Amino acid sequence: MYRTLVTVIACGALTALASGIAQAEPASRLREGMQVVGQDVVSGTYSTSGPRADDYGACFIEWLPYKGARSSELIDIQSYTGASYVRLHDGDVINVTGCVWIHE
């Protein structure tokens, strides 16, 4: 009986630990590609010093109506050619191309 109780407690602890690892906190840095604000990245103001050498002089953020939408379905698109700021809100679905964006 003692061995069964220890096994059950150990399995419960591992399950709790594993479920905690699976739910990562939203990032504070935008990455290339599609992400959902509030889920993949935190909402708020992000800044960039501008395009990198391999960004061909500009970078872009597209606002999409839902995750998985095509670029032809976008709501808005902004291009950035120098130091810039952007405000993102929970639920925004964005596609980022270029620049290094850091949460303020």
C-alpha cells in the first residue's frame, strides 16, 4: 500500500510539473512570422532601432483577421524604415517581417 501511494503521489507531481512546462508565458520579443498578441507575445508597446542589414531597408508588420489568414486577407500593414514604436493589443494577430522588436 505504501509503494502504491508513493507512486500515485510521484505521478501526480510529474503530471503537474509537465503541465506547467507546456504552458509557456508569452514572449516579450516579436519573432519573424505569425503570432497572436496575448498568447504568443505580451501586449503593449514594442520598439525597434530599425531594419537590419539583411532586411533590405524596411521591415513590416501585417495585422490579420485570424491566425492562419493569408496576406491577401490582411486588415492593415505598416512598413518601418528607421527607429520605430508599435502598440499591440490582446487578440491582435500579426505577421512580422524583419527588424528586432523588443517590449518596452
